[in-house]
Amino acid sequence: MTEKLPGIQWMPSNMDAGMSFIERNCASCGRDRPACEGVSYDECEDHELCPIIGASFIGEAIQWRRLDDGEVICTEYGKPAVNKNQEQLI
């Protein structure tokens, strides 16, 4: 990511805050099959999992941002996930 990201990185203060964000945002985004369809992670191919959610568990979800007005967003919301070869996956 070379563009400047808005606001500051947001990290959930606890598991409830993180799960609430995932339920509100990731479930309607389309980048993560388990969040959208409720299927088990074990049933998914790697390209069906959003790497941002995984990064959030180790404090590295730089796409999760708190804006100046307090709103928390994911800068990749609704954008197609791509692999290393920049092929559209979903």
C-alpha cells in the first residue's frame, strides 16, 4: 500500500470490540467467506479468507482506521481481494 491511509490505525481494545467490528463490517464486505457466509475456516481455500482479519489478531491490520470523527472503517471494505499476481479472486 503506497497511498496515505486516513486517520490512525485502530486496534480493538478487547475481543468483544473486535468481533463487533467484524460482524458489522466484514460480514457484508465479501472479502472473507467465513464472515459473509458463516462457513467454517476449514472449508475455505486460502483465497477465500481476508488476510486483514488474520492480521488484526496480531495488531497488524493497518487497514482498520479510526477517522478524525471517531468512525472506525476498513480501507479495503468492498474491494476485491487479490493474490500476489494481482488476479481478482472474488
